[in-house]
Amino acid sequence: MLFRPVLNESCRAGAHRLRNYMQKGEYIMFGVLIALLSGALMSVQGVFNTEVTKQTSLWVSSAFVQFSALLVCLVVWLAADRTSFLSLADVQHKYMLLAGVIGAFITVTVVRSMDMLGPARAAMLIVIAQLGVAWGIELTGLFGVEKTPFEWRKLLGMLIAIAGIVIFKWKK
């Protein structure tokens, strides 16, 4: 196909090229928008998964979610990437390849928490857990992430987020 080499090159260097074309503030705003979209999609997916689970089973629903995600990834890979799957052998820390296993447990735990707590409460707790764990990873430099120093304002932000959950779900 005529466009494939351009598309492949674009996919491999997409973030770098995007960064070159955008001002720093624009690039960050684009990242913010992608993160917000990700959060919205995760909430909708959690509700969908919970409803499918009610009509099938937890493991049938979770397997279908992972299988349909695999199909989408393979179609996009065929259309836009074609990087060899053998490149996975070059991954420095092999434990990083467990991300897919973690993804399966994410699906299961999101479905269970949304069923037990409702979408809003579950989503808030999930986000707080993500924020806390991500911050802990940054503080310790775990998994090769650049280590960042402790900042009181970040702790205050976490406490405010937790207070927000309490206020949001407060019942008289």
C-alpha cells in the first residue's frame, strides 16, 4: 500500500513529531484531553462490563472484553504499525509483560466494584487508588520511573481528593 510507509513512520514517531509541531502548552493540553477521554471511556466501559456480567458471568464478560480488545489492537496493528511481535523479546524487564495479566484483573475488579458500589463511588475510589499508587511509584522511582521528591502540596491534593469523595457520597 502506498500510504503504509508514511503511516508506519508516523506511528513510531507520533509523539515525538506531535511534540515538534505543538508548543509545550498545546502538547500538555492535548495530553490532558486524552487523559480525560481515557477516564470517560473507562467509566463507560465499567458500566457496560457490569451489565454484560449480570447477563452472563464475570469470567465470560471479562474474557470477551479482553478478546474484543485484542481484535481491535490487531486490526490497528495491521493497518498502522506492523512492528514485529518478536520485539517483545527485547523488553528489558520481563515482568513488564505482565501488564496484560494486570489488565484482566483490572477488568474483573472494576466490574465487581461498580456492581457493589455503583459507578460513581467505584470510579472515584479507583481514581484515588490510581493517583496514590502512581504517586508512590514516582516517589520511589519504582519500575524505572524517574524518581520525584516528596511535596507537601501533592499530599494536600490527595487529601482534598479523598475529602471530595466523602463529600460527594455524604448521606444525611
